[in-house]
Amino acid sequence: MVGETFGFTNGIITILALITGLHATKVNKIGIIGAILALLITDPLCDAYSLYTSQKIIEKKTAYNVGLKAFLSQFLLQTLFLIIIIFTKSEEKAVYYCYIVGIILTIIYDRYNNLLFKESILNLGSILILVMLTYYINTLVYTYFNKF
């Protein structure tokens, strides 16, 4: 369960923050697709390997499974968001669809794990704060560096 939960949570937050940051800095659809592909190659592998290494210290028997589940859950989840971006005509609509899918998947995952409603709201609130922070920071960066 550790691997799936880590992969799911990290996958949602990372992909939504990335898409938000790229949208805030006016990156076009091709740029967003390229960035997500780069993320798909590196992020799930690095995270899974880090989790595997940490788990190996705690319990060697479960380390491989934890790492593999973290990789698969994160990779598959982020691939879903890539598909949304690719098949949505408008980059702006794709970003909004990704938010909607992220919220729905988080609620479903929380229900699947029998989290209390309060905990589910806390999870969604945390994701919202991180995404908003990413948006505002990247908007400021875009505004500042667009002057040059």
C-alpha cells in the first residue's frame, strides 16, 4: 500500500503542479507534452528507486514490490494526464480537464482507502494550495522575465 499511495499522491501533485506552472508561463501544448514526457521518463523512476532504497533499509523482502508499485501507479497516472493533454484541442481546456480528473481520482482513491471525509477534504486542500502556489509563482516569473 505504501508504494501505491506514494505513487498516486506524488503523481497527482507533481503533474498538476507541472501543468499549472507551464500554463502560467504561457507554454504551448507541444511544450507541455514535451515537459510531461520528460517527467514520465525521470520522475517515476527516481521516486520509485528512492522509495525502493529506503524500504530496503527497513525490510528487504518488500522493497522491490514497494518500488515497483510506486513506479507503476505514478507512471500510469501521469500517462493519463498526458493523454488528456494530447487529445484535448485547447491547451487551456486540457489544463481544466486535468484538474477535474485529479480531483475525481483523489476522491475515488480516498474513498477506496476508507479515508474520512475530513481527511479527503484535507488532501484536496493540500493539492489546491500547492497548485495555486505553483501558479502564482510561475505567473510572477513570467511577468518579470517577459519584460526582457
